[in-house]
Amino acid sequence: MKELSSYNRVAGYLNKVFDLLNQEFFESTLSRPTLTIQSTPRAYGHFSLRDDTWISKNGATHEINIGAGTLARPIEEVCATLLHEMVHYHNYVQGVQDCSRGGTYHNRRFRDSAQDHGLIVDHHDKYGWTITSPSDRLLQFCLDYDLSDILINRNEYGGYRVTGTGTHAPAPPPATTRTSSTRKYICPCCGNSVRATKMVNIGCLDCAEQMVLAG
């Protein structure tokens, strides 16, 4: 797969990831919304409650946005953000009110639904059950589909860095790279590769060679 280093390629990739997450965690019950990449200085992403946020000759859709300044995180964290917004979407379709205080406070209904759909949820004093991170199931999902890190990020000088999806705290802009929860191992002979969530000793049976950690 080509590197995810252009805006257009990343936009298409996020649609692919949405479809895979929809299949894995929602039995493909969610209609694809319009996925956008825009600046969200106070959050990693958002879901629009209006079902006509985007309108075309083919109909109207909700919107899920991923913050343009947060793309170059490890792919499992980007997936956790997308999945967080998909949980909001799922709850909306099911008629579950999962937020209050103008849509900023995530209640226990959001927590329970997020935990049922592949996320670990922690509590924020001001914004409720909003701090989400990938569960082992989501990490395994990223490994199974060999999802790649995104290598492009919008420079948002003087912006905000989010401490958890849906929360905000003033801080310098995020670094363009962070340590991933997954590691890639490559066979030095044939180039076959695998990913793992921890340091492992692993070999390529085709070449009888020990695989090495990718640089």
C-alpha cells in the first residue's frame, strides 16, 4: 500500500476504515456519513446530529469529522477517535441520548455503548465519560487489517491538544509522530511483515529467519 502522505489519499482511507469498523463493531448497520478532515481545536473529532449536514443529488447525510491536526497519531488512536464518533452515530440512530450540557458531557449511556463497541472509557471531571482509548479488541482489529499510520498532519500553531476524545485543554500543538501501541516486524530475506502489540520473538517459516523490528 502507498504511504498515507497526501490529503486525498487519507480522505479515501478514512472511508475504508469506517466501513471496516462498521462491519466489525456495528454489523454494517450504519449508513456511511460524509467523513471530513477539518480543524477541531477543542476535540479530536465530532459527529453532527443533523441528518442533512451534507446534501447532494443523492440525498443527505450526517457528518463525522476527524481533526486535521490530530491525523499523525498512531493509527489505533485515530481508529479510536473514529469509533468514538461512530458510537455517537449508533446511539443517535437507536434514540439513545448519550450527551447533555449542550452535547459536551458524555453520560453513562455513552460509556456503556462505547465499551460494548471496542473502546476503553475513562472519566473526565468536566466532560464525563469521554476519554476513550483502544481496547485489546480494537488493537487486534488494527493488526488483522494491517492498518497503516497516517503520515500527514495539519500544522495548527497555537492550537489545542486534546487530552481525550471530546475533551480539550490548552497546550502546544501535538507532535507529528508518537509511539504506536503496535510494532511491525519484517523478514530480512523476503520482506514479509507482521504486526504485534508487544515485543515478541518471531520468525519467518518461509525463510527460516528471525524477523526484525522495523525501523
